[in-house]
Amino acid sequence: MKTYTIALVPGDGIGKDVTEAAWQVLQTAAKRGGFALEGTSFPWSCVYYLETGTMMPPDGIETLRKFEAILLGAVGWPAEVPDSVSLHGLLLPIRKTFTQYANIRPHRLLPGVQGPLRSEGFDILCIRENTEGEYSGAGGRVHSGTADEVAIETAIFTRTGVERILRFGFEQARGRRKKLASVTKSNAQKHSMVFWDEVTREVAKDYPDVEVSPYHIDAIAARMVLAPESLDVVVASNLFGDILTDIGAAIQGGLGYAASANINPDRSAPSMFEPVHGSAPDIAHLGIANPIAAIWSGAMMLDHLGEGEAAAEVMSAIESVTARGIGTVAGNDNTETITRAVVAALS
């Protein structure tokens, strides 16, 4: 029997609840599929930071490197630990060190889920560059605390980074509806975004079967609201991708359905899978968090591990549950109820 080693990082707040829920579903899927998932849990979180002064131990990255995948819950507790600390102390080091340069976020309405636009028929795959760009962390502050204080944040765009995320997006488009939207703001950012546009045109020559449409960030944000069905694969920089995927989550019914994968395409290091809803301190420990985004992320993990049939079964179970109104915005179901329903649909 094939066994996959999975690092579990539940994190903070509702991250613990949804990770537990996803793990129950994934274990059921593994049993049905004839393989095993061996999970090891790590307490790295804002609570861990308050106890130790770090978001993870010095050997945390090397510890994670031994696993085949990472399942993350949610990280953040801004009342106690600034988001800049939690993000740069855990998530960003994992993404960068493991070269998880492709952040994948699917956006579509599940059966029974009512989106705010009351629109059906859209299926958008957002591909966000995940290791450089506007979140590179380059810059600094001088003359701090004075009237002359200066803060500089430098966006880093490399040919390697831009080309590889575009090629990843083109490959995804080839397996879908052969349409790719490349997102920039080249009318205002005349260096980095013009560069991105140039690389897009160069790479597109290798994919003559894919229709390429360049968009400015503001124009495609409006299109995602007004005509989401017109989009297929969307490729964007770290910051622009972050913004667009929140719009995507909104039109698909909310963050409770927002799944994601941080992929290392050459598999030289583990990839990480996580819902993108955050730790939700206001509802933490109430047992009412929607675990569907975490379960969906788990399905993406199974697919990445090569268990495509099991991944499809998990997605089918999710869809059968939401089609009955369970786990929908109007359903008012708690975490346990939704989890039990998905497990039952798999059994």
C-alpha cells in the first residue's frame, strides 16, 4: 500500500477546526482509494510565537522538507501578533524556500451555493506568482520616527520568475479551454509590468493553440465581477493575484469556498495546500467554521500526489453535499455537520 507523508500545520483559530475536518475526509478518501496518509502535526502558529519568539523553530524548514506535502489550516492572530510577523515568519519562508512559485486558486460556484452576483457557468483558475514580485520583502526604512522618515518597498521581477509562472499558466490553459489572461498595469508601471508583457508575448509563441488576452488589473477586476464566465486561466503577479483571488472568492460565495495550492512544479520540495480564509478570530472555537475550502484544498493535495481518482471523489462528495444545501451560506450548518455529511457522501 502506498503511504504519503503529510505535514499538518493547523495554525491558529479556525485553522485547527478545518484542518481536522479536512483530515477526516482525506483519511476516508485514502481508505477507499487503497492508499494511506500518514500525518505529523506541528504546533507552529501565533501561539507558538508568543511562547518561543519565532513562528517555527530554526530547523522548521528542514523538518518540513522530509514530507511529501504540507496541509496548512490558517495562520494569524493580529491582536497579539502583527500579520507582518506571522506571514514573514512562516508562510512566505515556506513558499520561497520550497520554490512553491505557482499559487493555484479555483473559482467556481458549487452546486447549491448562491453567489452574490447570482451568476452561473464561470470556472476561473487563477495562477498567482508566489515567490517574488511585490512580496519579495526587499526595501527598508530610514530616519524612522522622524518627520523625514522614508519607507521603500521594492518589487522584484526576474525573467526566470516571470517566465516560469507564465509557462505554468499556459500549460494549465492547454488542459482547459485554451484561454489565458495575463494581468499587469503596464500603462503605469513602465518597468516591471512592461517587462511582464514582453515576456508574455515571447512565451505565447510556444503556445499558438492558446488565446492570450492582456488585461490591466483594474479592467480584469471589473470583468471578474461583470462577466466572470468570459475568463478561463488568469495569470498575475504576487500582489495582483492576491487581489484578484479575493474577488474570485467573493463571486464563488465567500471565503468558505476558497481553496488553494502552493505548488513546486518540479517536485524538488513539498507543495503546500491551504484554505485562504484566515484564522477568523471572531468565530474561533465556536465550531461553526465552514470546512469546505480546507477539504477542497485537500482534494487538490490528493491530485498533486497522483491520486486523481480520490481527489475527484472528494470533489464529487463536496458537490453532492452543497447541492443538498449543507455547507452553503444559507445552510447555517456547523463544522461537524458539514464534515460528517462529506464523509458520508464518500462512504
